[in-house]
Amino acid sequence: MPEELPIPLDVLAVGAHPDDVEIAIGGTLARLVQQGYRAGICDLTNGEPTPGSPGPDARLAEAREAARILGVQMRETLTLPNRCLFDSFAARICLARVIRTWRPKMVIGIGAKTPMASPDHWQAMQITDAAIFYSRLTKWDDEFAGLPVHTVRRQLWYPLGLSTLDHPEPSNRFIVDISDSLDLKLDAIRAYKTQFPPSKDRVFRLVESQNRFYGASAGFDAGEMLMNATTLGIRDLMQTLCPPLPIPS
């Protein structure tokens, strides 16, 4: 039987490499923490080798600093191979063990291919989809060392491609308000000094302008796009779509 399990997470975000989650939904995670929820990040690889980094230790230190800035309660970097990440049975089990250990209510993963960028992203999407399913399967103790089954209540996807206007178009796209956490998101991305030296300053302008655009489309100062994997249901139409306006200060 496994040792005593940690306190469950409300949300687990999965990326192929350290910095994927920060770039896509760092503001959402920071905002969830501000609201009192427990959030975590799982990187499937350490992202190494990479041209600007002296090695894995530097990249992992940057990942820890980014997690500290966002305030997330957990970050785990798996040992799957960067650049040759593939959707395999072993990779699915590896992530499913993380899900069974941390027992999140919600898992958020990459939602589409990223043309002209790493093919690891597409593989990560498939690994995440499968791991969510595997985490709830019974009669499989030999693969999970006695970790209890866990059913994820909600799966979401995030788009990662910054240089394309062709985002996936499921019917359940929505925008999360990150007006109060955009600066934290940008600071978390800046923690990756080896990945984003001054010569890549355009990345920060691109990320911020995209988040400003997403936010403006929903009436916020800044926002991030998420996509629901299943149909969203509404119990209170007015409370959901026309909530009370904030009281002016």
C-alpha cells in the first residue's frame, strides 16, 4: 500500500515542458490560488536539452521559482524524454499515478497541435486524455502500487500556440478573468531566464497582447482561453451569465 497521500488538489495543470503551463494559463492558476483553491502543475519532461540552458538543474530551478511566483501548492516534473515524447502506455501510467496521488477535481491539459513548435505538445494532449481515464479504472493494482482509483470530475484544455489564429473550435470555449493575476503570470514566465533572454522579449508582448485580447472579448482587462471537454450545464442562467455587478468603491 502507498504511504499517506498528500492533501488533494482542486486543479492540476499538465504541460509537456516547464513553461508550457505558465505561458498558457499561468494567470488562471494564480487567480485560483488567490481565491483559496489548491492548484498544481505536472510537467511531463524537464524540457532539456534546450539551446539557451546550461542543463536540467537550471531549468528545474526556474520551474520552482515560477511555481513560487504563481503560488501553486505542488509542482512535479516527470522524467519522460524531451523532444521524443510519445503517447505510450508507460507515459500514460506515469501521469495517471500523479493523478491518483494528488486526486484533483479538475485536470487542465494542452488542447491542440502547435504547428512550427514542439510535437511534444500534441503527444502531451493524448497522454493527458488517457491518464485521466486510467486514473479511474479499477482492478489494476499491479500498475498503480495500490494507489486508490480517482475520478477526475472535469477536464479542460488550453490552447498553447501563440503564433496562430487557428485555435481549436469546440463549442465550449470560455474566457477566465485574469485581470488581477496577469502580472504574476508574466513574472512567472520571466523566471525562465534561460528560455526567454532579452532577445526574446517579443514573447512577453505577444503573451500579454493575446491575454488582453481574450479579456476584452469577454469584458475583462485580461483573460485566458479554456475549452471544456464535455458539454457545460447551467443551473442558474442569470447568476452564471448576468452575475451581480461589483459595487463601485
